[in-house]
Amino acid sequence: MAHDDAVAVTMASLFDPEPERWGLRGDPHVWRALRDRLSGTDVPASPDEAVALLRTAFSGLVGVDLAHDPASSVYRESFAHGGMSSGMVSLDTWRESLMPLLASRVRALTTPS
């Protein structure tokens, strides 16, 4: 039992703590759905691979490729939980703030100190 102290870190660890600011009301629901979807997935050794995994999971949940869809926001019934902009997901916020935050957390976990 030589290496029992090595514990795999899952992608879910990237999602804590949650951001203090969101773009639209659907964003925190997408954040939590991404965390849940990736909860059993180990963080890949490569930051680029981890970011690709995040983008693929986002696309699967929201139905939008952040790199190629020019829309600034989309409505998704599955993320509607009340409020004026309920169900609205800010693609701009995900591109400019939330994905970069997750990417920086990936780099912090995968870059040797």
C-alpha cells in the first residue's frame, strides 16, 4: 500500500467556491449542473484537456458552443427557476468570466509548484 496518500481530484473541486457575481439568473444553475455532471471525473493532467472537458460539458448542457455561437445569451427552460431573467444564460459572462475562472482553477491544480 505504497501510494494510498495520492487522492484523485475531481472536476467538481473547480466549482467551489461559487462566483460572487453572475450574468443572468440561469448562470448559477448552469454552474451547478456542470459541477454535478463532472463530479465523478478526475481532473486531467493537462490544463488544455480539462478546459476542453469543461467546454464540452457546457455545450452538452446548454446546447451552445461558446467558441462559435455569437449570441450573447440564450434561454433554456431547464435552468428556469423563477425571476425576471429566469432560464436566461449569459454566454458573454461564461466566455469572459466564468470559463476563465474555471480555467485558472484548473491551471492552479495542474501546474507543479
